[in-house]
Amino acid sequence: MATTAQWIAGARPRTLPAAAAPVLVGSGAAAELGAFDLLAALLALGVALALQVGVNYANDYSDGVRGTDDARVGPLRLTGSRAALPGQVKRAAVLSLGIGAVLGLALVWRSGHWWLIAVGAAAIAAAWFYTGGKNPYGYRGLGEVFVFVFFGLVAVLGTTYTQAHTVSWAAGAGAVAIGLIACAILMVNNIRDIPTDFTAGKRTLAVRLGDRRARRWYVAMIWGAVVLGLACALANPWALVVLVLTVPAGLLSLAVLAGARGRLLVPVLGGTGMFELAFGILLGLGLAI
């Protein structure tokens, strides 16, 4: 029987900044349009956090029953470590995704744009079939594509749209930037797991690219996001505050390019998550001021 601490660890709290950051940027873009809605922003944050936890538990369950996590380095895997029964982890995933669905319905009701229900359903399906189902797309190197779309474009632009009922080019630039950082989080996670994923037949993008090229892509994603954040200064000069992040971007890049492996990449994974949160806070405020 898993303890409360193990369930919290299994939810992978280090990935939660990736859920909050797009809401911060999207809300900042809505404020820049003069349409910030606190209740809608809080509902969007609840949806994002619930879906992130849901996809983490779903990934834990699906990889665990396939045996992919049997020799994994990094955060606790509830299923793979036998700390919890597969059915328990599956129910936790379904519950989290269900909470996200309920909050999403409330957000749709608040905005009045009922067609967004289809977008929410697609997001939940993407969360489950990342490693779930008979032919998970995460095993075919498509994880970054879906992360970019749903944790970048959909999350940021959806947040802006449900508040302002329109989007701006600054919201679009912020959405692409957040999507790139979210992809960088997944990339460094998968760089760490290249040996075990290759053995288990999980062909992530990192496995397909190979260690060296995957590390270069990580750096390109991080710095691409910084450049896009600075470009938002054309909408509001306060967005230049993103320049503060050039230092942590450099430190993260050096750690990855220096060849850190295994457990040495765990702090980089956490650091990239915090980098995304800091980016969301700074760009969100820069657009809102």
C-alpha cells in the first residue's frame, strides 16, 4: 500500500510548473487586451493542474504494466516499483482527468464558447494515449508534438480566449515559447531515460535523435523560448524582463551539453520546470503591466 508521500511523489510535483506557466502567460496576454478574468484564470489553472497530474499517473500506470519502468532512474514510479497496484494508479489517473473535465466544463460555461468542449476532450484523450492504449504515440517519438500543441498552444491560447474571447499575436508568441519549454522538459526527461527506453522498445524522440542531437534540441528549445519572450516586448516593453532568464537558461544548457546523465539530469529536469514557471510569471506580468 503506497503512502501519502509516495502518492504525492507519483504525481511528479516537479512537472506542475509546466501546468501553471501557460495559464500565467495566457492571462497576461488577456490583461494586455484589457480583458483579464480572475475566475476564468483560476478555473484554467485548475484544469491544467488536474490534467498534468492525470497524465503523470496515466503514464505511471501504462509504462508500469508494460514493464518500461522496471529499471527507471528518477522520480518514484508507483506501478513499476510495486508501491501501488496498477488498478489503483489507473483510478488515480481517471479521477484526476475527471476533475480536469469538470473544471473544464465550468470554464466553458464561464466563457460561453461551448465548442471548446471538443478541445478539452481532445486534451484528455491526448493525456491518456501518450503511453496508454495499444499504440501509444509517446512510444513513436510523437510526445513532443502533442506536448507542444496541448501544453503550449492550446493551454496558452485557450486561457486567453476564454477571458478575452479573442487572441493576440503576443499570446501566440507566448504560446509557442511555452510549448518549446514544455517540450524541453519532456526532452531532458527522455534523454535521461534513453538507455532504458531503448531496451524497452520505447522510441521517444530522444531515442530517435540519439543522445548528442537530443541535447542540442533541448538547448534550442530553451533559447528559442527566450527569444520569443523578448519578441513580446513589441507588444509591451515590460516583456523585456524575460532577459533575467538568460542566466538560468545558460546554466541549464551547460549542464545538458556537458553530458550529465542518469540521476545527474534529475535536478536539470526540476530546474527546467522551474524555468518554465519563472518564464510564465515574468512574461505574464510583462504583458499585463
